[in-house]
Amino acid sequence: MHSPVARKTRFLFSAVLGLALVGLAGCSRDGEEAVKPNPLPEFKEEVKVSEVWSRGVGDGQGESWLRLAPVVDNDQVYIAGASGQVAALDRNTGKEIWKIDLDRRIGGGTGFGEGLVLVGTRDGYVVALNATDGTQVWEAPVTSEVLAAPQAADGIVVVQTIDSKVAGLDAKTGEPVWLQEILQPVLTLRGTSTPAVEKGVVFAGFASGEARAYNVRTGSMLWDSRVAVPKGTSELERMVDVDSTPMVAEDAVYMVSYQGNVVALDPASGRLQWVREASSYQGLTEGFGNIYMSDADSVLSAVDQRTGSVVWSQKELEHRSLSGPAAVNNYVVAGDFEGYLHVVSQVDGRIVGRGKVDSSGVRSSPLVVGDTIYVYTNKGNLAALKLK
């Protein structure tokens, strides 16, 4: 008889995550009972989700469990599709500025920096495009498949690959500058944390449950710490992947792991400031002195940034495969598997609005710039929305 953790993990394998069985041929799922998503809850509407514009861009997330997301710089929004399309749109109108087809499978995107639009490919390359017109500047091989958006700062492009390596590439040429690696567990989720680069430091989380900081120019390790320690008797139970992007605030770096913890780390030393048990593979956001996360069961929670105590939990959306959350004005928004965008109050977690983006579902976290919410759906529709 399987433990509750094993049953939940196997459900996620079949219905939500598409786990990467590193080093294994497969995993039996016969006899496992699927968890039904909660029905759409009733609520008193306080805000409306209004569409500003929408445009189809490529094929979205494709057939794999990808979480390609848009990125905004100034008045342009950049987005990539799984089968190789990359586009720049006017972020206010949705008008196409340029669009190209790389004719290769994209697994990680979209990144921006140093005047470049950056994507990672399924066959282990980083491709850099000129942000102005989309022309290819360079492409560079890395050690393995790229499922995280490359980042750029201080003349370096930073990319994390699925084999738990982090590389620094010269932003002008794509030539390798440094490489760091960490021991990878036998079994991992199919996904990779996107490194965060702030003030010359690269913050990265790994499938082992570890967190590390590197100098962005040299790759020298500044510190290492633990988000979670593997527990249990089976490889499934011992999975503690850090798959979400570290969230960097002024006084702390926040990370969350699957079947582990959400933590606040000191940016300078990696020392734990607080730790709370949690399980999530989605990104974090902040607002009103809280960090917000959707856990592996799609329970949306607010956690006090200073203490780690839970402020509220929203359980009405449980098992609806929520995306990572994003904070906008007084609200938190998250997409779900049916393509709804849910709007929740930052104050108490009550549902105050809902809008349908499209029926293909929303897997990647919404992007908020000012009062505009950009949502990229699984089938490739990029929508700009506002709350009224």
C-alpha cells in the first residue's frame, strides 16, 4: 500500500507535472486514484477581468510540460513558443513588431538582458536574438536540455540546464566563461529553476533541495544552503526539487521546494532566516508584506515575509492545477487548467473576480507590469488583461 505522499506524487506524475524520470525507464501508475479538481467556486464579484488585447503567438507550451512565459522591456513584450517561434509585440496594443521561427524546439524562455532576447532549446543550446529586430546574434551549446529562461546581466548570460549545471556565457559572443555543477538526484521533477540575477549575484535552486549563490562574472560560489532535506524511503518521497525562480527582495531571498519547505535566506550569507514546511514547484510573488505561493495541491497561501507564519490560505481552488501567482494592485492572480484567471484579495484571500482567457489552460505564471496582466496560455494565446 502506497503512503499518502507517494499517492500524491504519482497523481502529479500522471495528471499535472510529467515528471522527468532521470535514469529510470518508467514508473507504474496502475491502481492509483486520481484527485478530482474542485469545481469553480461561487463568489461575490468585486472586480472584472477585462481584456485589453490578445494575439496568437506560436504553439504555446507544446505537448511537453513547459512553462514558457513572456518578458517585458520598456514598451515591448517578448514571447516564445515551444516549436521555435519568438515574437516581439507592442505591450500596449499587441501589435507585432517582429517575429521569427528558429525551426527548433524551445524549452526555456523568454529571457531578456544586455539588449538580447534569450531562449534555451530542447537539444541543449542557448540562442541570443537582437531585441530590436529579432536577428540572431549567436547560439551556444550547453551541457544539456534547457527548460529555464536564460538570464543576462553584467555582460554574462546565465543558463541553468536540466542536469543541474549553471553556466555563464559571454553576452556578446556566447563563448563559455564559467560552469558550476551540483550532484543530481536519481529522480527529479521535469523542470528547472530559473536563476535570479541581482546586484552581481546569481541565486539558483536545484533538484537536490540546495540553494547556491555565485558571482555572475566569475562563477565563483559565494555560499550554499539548504531549502529542504530529502526524507522518506523511496525516491519518489525523497524528491525535494527547487523548480521555481528564487524571489529576491531587499533583505531576503525566498525559495520553495517540492515536498520540502519555503524559506527566507540571507542574500549575503545564505543563512536561514526562517523556514516553513511547504510543497510547491511554482514561482513566488510578494505584496502587502507577504509572499504568495500556490502549492502542489493548488492551495493559494499568503506567508508573512518577516516570520514565515501563514496569514491566510485559499482552498476553494484546490486541485485546479494553479499557475504560480502574481500580485497586482490589491490582488493576487493565478491561472488554472481550464484557462480561468482567478483574482484573490491580498488582504484575506477571498475570491473577488474571475475571467476566462482560453480553454487550453494557463500553466505559466502571469506577468504583471504596472496594472497590466500578461497571460500566455498553453496553446499560445498571449493576452493583456486589466482589473476593473
